[in-house]
Amino acid sequence: MKKALFITFLFIVSVKSIAQYDTSHESIASYDVPNWYSEGKLGIFMHLSAFTVPAFKNEWYATSMYYAEDNPNIRHKEWTKSFRDHHEKTYGPLNEFGYKDFIPMFTLEKFDADYYADLVKKSGAAYFAAPAVHHDGFAMWDSKVIEWNAKKMGPKRDVVRELTNAMRNKGIKTGVSTHYGRHWKYYTFRPEFDTWDKANEGLYGKRRRDTDPPRPEDALKWEHVLNELIDNYQPDYIFVDGGICDGYTEYKKPYFRDALYRVVAHYYNKSKEWNQDVVLSWKRDAMTKGEAVYDTEGILEDGIPKRPWQAHFTVNGSWSYVGEKPATSMNAIIRSFVDLVSRNGNLLLNIGPRPDGTLDKNQENVLLELGQWLAINGEGITKSTPWNTWGAGKLNSLRGGSDLNDYDRNAVRYTQKNGNLYAWFVTWPENGKVTLPIAGNYNAKNIVPLGGKGTLKFSKNGDNLIVELPNEKFGQYVWGLKLSKDEDEPRNELQEVAAAAVAMSGGDESGPLPTRYKTEKPLPFPKGGEWFKKAGLGLFIHWGPASVADIEDVWRIRQPVKNSDPLRPKVTPQYYYDHAPEGFTAENYDAKKWIEAAAKAGFKYSVLTSKHHDGYALWPSKLSDLGVSTYLQGRDLLQPYVDALRDNNMKVGFYFSGADWWQDRDYMNYYFSRGKEGWDFQGKPYPQNAVKPLPMKIVENKKQMAFEVMERYRPDLWWWDSGLPVTYEETALKYNPNMIFNNRGNWYHDGKLKGKYPGSNFATPEGFHSLEWKHVKQLIKTNTPWEVCMTFQRSGWFYHGRNGLGDQTAALEDIMYALARVRSWQGNLLLNISPRADGTLPDAVYTDFEKMARWMEWGQAAVYNTKGTHFPEKSNVPITTSQDNKVWYLHARPGQQSDANTWGKWKKIYYTGTEPGKPIRVTEVPKVTSVKLLRTGERIDYSLKNGNLEIQNPDAGPDGLHEVIEIKF
């Protein structure tokens, strides 16, 4: 019983440690609005359900068709009655043909999620909300909570899943639009309506009287619906409609409001588990300003709110498809868009497909024209922030009506980015001069038209600037001007970047190299080893007894419990060796599955831990009692790995530790320190000076174990991690003359051993975040091949189950950009995966491998068989080049990474002055013949003056991964 209570206590503590957010205002308000949202400015969402079948007047058809004269909740009786009249005239009595009967007619037979993803991408939008559920209660996903859903009936498809996958493949942040908070009161129940039939409760809900307040179970179901969407689709964004407020506004019942705070806390906590920044928007008084993102439905906020906010509206005045309609004018949409952005707001724009899933051309054209406008003007919109003032003059609200064209023709709005001021004017003046109120305070030295040519003349009149426009218009709808203070800014900024690079890495580039950068006794590269210099990407695999979930890491037997006196280990060596080998089962090991996925992802070689420091042999060694020979009936775990690599044309590598904490146990202190204290195999205090010399017979035995591996598998690469006194003649010349060696065979972890240590072919600094430019630069100057290893999963080198970290991967956009920087410095990236003790890999690893494979389909030319140039002293992005230097590949920054304060250890992927959002700048560039986006072949605008190249950094591409710009000379 005590044990059960203890386990329960541990579980509670564990849950509390994971749950960072609770339902309090202070906790919810502490979650910051992520940069991808505040910088993206534009989102698209969609209204789609069975109400598109009747396509009559608006999306409220499902409630209005059940008009009852005696219902006191109906405000506009004649309007509402027109729905029932139309329905009964067209479809028949409401007890014979109800709203449910539209569902079989709602087929979506022409619905194409990829079409919508392509359209949203072309619009320039940063995020999209899939139509999850409207007030009508018909779910558009495969729901277990709402039995009436599009997967089971009607379209027979999971629309949310299709749209989520398609959007994410295009690099678009994707979420869900939810309106289910009003469903509890949406339908009218009368015996003469089909809503009265209990068989239809799954769609209409339980019977209620017109004035009944909400029930606790109504809010609980809403909560379950939202949590199902969160848990199943990991949305980047959730739109919560204002109907959730009705229970409190009309009846003072807090059920839905309380449920909303529970949902938000759950969403935020899950986002931390996913390592994903998320947004939830709300309307009316559902929450308090300062929490999540406030949405106004097309109404402007006063002034410039500090916290990003949102207004949403639709492209043609109707939320859902109600027949072909003309679109709202582009002038009105873009005027309002600029107005919102100048006040720190976003625009969420709605489209409404037909019941067959297609979109009419009027709506499609709005998104296409919006994208065309942003292609010219986006540099002053995307990633911009408000200036000191939003501007001057009234502009219209998207709500329309009599206000639609009621705006000041001389109105101006302002945004700013990277030290530049952007001015937006809405009417092309007849006299060719535009007045920019208050802009004189900016002290501009230069003004250029967005989408135009040359610089513009301007003069100052008090605090205003008078700008002379060219005779020919350089755009349409709303025009942008870029004001800058320094004409020499590109060159100066690059000088600052170079200085920051030197400062970050310690300055002196001629000082002594750290051990892991050194290649003592360098060996010439054998002809058969030249592949390494071109490979670019290798797969590291740490697997063994340390992969048992509760062990966490083999190093814990050598790490002390904090403040312990006398010192004691986190795990005693004896406990490790009594339990970890028994738990390492490899029962589901499938090397073929691992390697096939890795090969598709672009890995060219692999390195597996044949024997880590713990001494466990993954092959049937005749020289040790610790390994598969003892614990797995002699099962060879290395041969299937070798076979899979050879089958997939990948090079074979093995990690081998010269240290062996099992064989060395009587001759070592397990405290990895130079201090006086420590502990022995049992974890008992053991002074460092009591350690006896390691007998040479143990050293010789470990050498023979290494030779066993070399002889059995003939690897292409040998990765020492603590060496042994062996010679080149004993190893490569005997087993594989083309085998290459890293530089970690030149020392032994636990003291010096007599004998001749092997030479090395390449250097192996550890941990991408520890790379220093001053050291790498020395390797480049001496043409020393090198490789840096880093972890992929959040658990570290070996898998562990604590807080689910072993099942999570680091942000892939950071990993891929790390690869770009390493290749720009002419090194290889050795990316580590951590299989579980049973041999399986987490789904997250395979998912990211699939994304990498998609990137490699078009991007491999930029990382394989390349050289490096310019970065970081003459370029603020990594550049790789073809071997003949006639093609350069500029690795644009991933659009999601923009706030240096949130980069954590990944901040060294960039340097100060190279943050995403900054233009790409390169100096000493020869004359170019073409500049294209490598993925699409699309030509890209650029400026090249006196050898200084400037290009706007494109947004992230599919799967949120960075784009590559191809430059030919």
C-alpha cells in the first residue's frame, strides 16, 4: 500500500511539473503571442458545412429554418420566417425534411485540399484555420465526441485532417475554426420539427425549451470537442467564436467561460509538450484582454494595442456560400488590411466553398490579388511593427454598409521594420505629390517606391514630408513608400555581422584548438574515403542498455547527486549493470526500417554504437561477458544494420569506446572528476588516489574487441570515443584500407596508457551549439575535414522516458538550418537518433525524416558535394557552392525564427544582425546571370550594386523549412 501511495505521489508531482499553465488569469496571460503570428499579419479561414447545400441568404440557415412564431428569442421575425418559408416551399415540411437531410447532399466530391493550400500560399497568408464545426454541430473531422460528422456521413472524409496535412506541406501554420459554443441553444424544438426526434440528438442536441439556460454538460461536451481537436491535430491556431459568451451574457451561467479557461490551459500545456508555439483567438467578453488574442470581427481597436490582436471578415460579405456573389473591392480589403497592421493587428479573411468543395472565381481572385499585392509590398507588412503612430485620416472598416467607402482620400498609415519606415497612401494624388504627416520626425535620407524604380525626391514642411511621385503608377489599391536613414546601410550592417561573429566565438582565430578540433598525427585520406568530404549528412545512433527508459543515460553512474556528502552517484554502477542489460531487449528491432527512412531523408552514412562506455557489445563477442552473447542468446545486432546500409547505398560506420566501465570496474573511480573523492562500483566512497593502474591485459582485450568488429563488418568509418593504443597497420591496413578514422582515438578517458595511438582523418567537435567560428575557421584554412555531432531527440544521446522527452524531436527548421551552416563551413552534420530499448523509434523521428525527404527532393544540390563561401564575414546567411563555384546556394532563414530572445541554445545558428526578417545581404558578389528559388525555379527580385547583393528573405517553405536561393554566374 505504501508503494502504491508513493507511486501516486510521484505521478502527481510529475503531472504538476509538466503542467506549466493553469486556469488563472495570471497564468494564461503569461503565454506570449508567438512571433509567427504577430509577424504573419494575414490568415485565411473557411466556413463549410451542410448549410452550403440550400445556399440561402447566410450560414444561419440551420437555426432560422426552424422558425417558431412563439419563440421569444427571435429578434428579426420577418427575416427569420423567410428561411422557413423558403425551406418548406423548396424541400417540404420540417418533420419530413429537416436540416439533417441536407447532409447526404453535402458531398464535397470535388474538394481538393491541395488546391486550397496552394491558394492560401499564393495569397501570402501565414496561417489557416480549417472549418472544424459551426453552430450547426456537424463536425468536419473524424470525431469520437460528435457522432454526426463528415467522416461517417455526407462527404465521408476527414476535412480537417486533409486541410491540415496539405497546409503544413506548404509551410503554412494550420489550425481550426470552432463555433460549437452556441450549439447548445441553436435549434428550436417542437413536435412538428424533426429536432423533436431523439434519434437526431447527435446533431441537434437534447430537447430544451426556448429560454432554458445552458447545462453543465453542454459546456463539458464543448470542452471535450475542443480537447479532441487539440489532441488529435496539434493545431497551431484555434479560432473560438463568440457564441461561447451567450451562456454567461444571457443567463449568468459560468459553465462555458470556465470550460474555455480549462481548454486554454490544456492547449498551452500541450504546446509545450509539442515544442510548438500556438495561438487561440476569442471574441466579445469570452476572456479578458491581455489573454490569448482578442478578435473584433472587423472592428478597429483604438490606438495601437501593445498585444497583437485580430479582426476577421469575409471576402464577399457572406460567411458561407450562398450562390455566386461579387467580391468586396480589393481597395476596401487592402485599405483595411493596412489599417489593421499599422495598429498591431492581423486580418483573418474568410472564404466559403460550394457544397461540392469548389470555390467560385470571385473569391479565388481576391486571394490571388492579395498575394500579388503582398509580393510587391510585403516587405513593409510581414514582420513589421507599428511606428510611433498608426498615421492620419479615417479609413473604412471591413464591416461595410454605408461606411464602406467613407474614408479620407488623403489618409496615410505607417509601419516599420529593420530601422526603415513604411508609409502607405490610399489615393494617387492628381498633383503627383503625397503628404506624409509627422514623417518628418523620422529624418529620412532616402525614399524608394515599393514596386517602383529609383529614389524619389522629397522635401520637409514642418513635421510633414512632401514626396514627389513618378508620372507612372508603381502599384495599385494602396501604395507603399520605404523611408530609410542610411544609404550605406547594407555594407555597414555586414561589417557589424562579421564583428558579431568574431565576438561570439571569442575573437582570436589563431589561438590553440580545443582537443576535439585537433587531428594529431593526421592521416592522408584514402581514395576510397573521399566520399566523406561530399557526404554532408550522417546518422548517429546511440543504442544499448542505456536506452532503457528509466535509466536515462549511462553517464548517470558517473554523476553525483547534487550536494551529496559524501558524494554518491545518481545511479550506482552496480544498479546499472544489474538492471539495464536485462531491460535491453531489442525485441522489435528493425534495422531495415530505420535505414530506409534515413536514406530517403538524405543521410549518406551512419555510425552506430557497437560498444559504448558501459562495455556492452552489440555483436556476439567472444571476449566479454557483457553483451548480446550473454543477454540476447548471441543475437547479432550489427549485421542487420550493416546489411541495411549496404542495401541503401549508405556508408557503414561504428562508434567504439576504448573505455569500458565494466571491464575497468576494479581499476577506476566512477566519479568523472579530477577531485579527491568519488565512489566505487557499489557506489561507496572511494578516493581517487586509491585507483590501481589498469592492467595491460584488459587493454589488450579491448583492442581485440575492436578488431573483432573491424574484421566481421569491414566498416568504412571508425568513430573512436576514447582511444586505444593501436596502429594504422593493425586496423585499416589489415581490415579495410579505405577505412577513415575520427580524431578521438588520440586520448583515453580515464588516464594515459602506454602505447602508440592511432592517427586520424577528420575532426569531431561535439554539439552544434558549441561550435566556434574561430576554431572552424582554422579547420577550413588547413583543409581539415570535420564533422559535428548533435542530438535530434530531446532526451539526449540515449532514449529515456522522462517527461516524454525521448518521444520528441528538436525543431526541424533549426536542425535543417544547422545543416546549412555546417555545410557552408565545409563540414558534415552527424545527427543522432535514440531508439528505445526494444528497437523501435518514436513516430516523431519518422515524421521528421519524411519532411527532410521532401526538402531533399529539391534541396539536395545545396548540401551534397558542395563547398562553402562568404558566411559569416561577407554574408548574413549560410552559402554553399557547387564545386566549380559557378552556382551559389543562399540558405534563407526559416521564417519562424525571428526573436533572438527565444532562440535558446539555437541562437548560434544565427549571428546578431542576421535574424529572420532581415534582408539577405552578401558582399563581393560577381555579376549574376540568374537568381531563382531553388524549389520552384521562380525568379526572385534582387538588387546588386557595386558587388553588394540584397534579396528579401522569403518565408519558410513546405513543412516550415527554409528556402534556398540559387544564384548562377
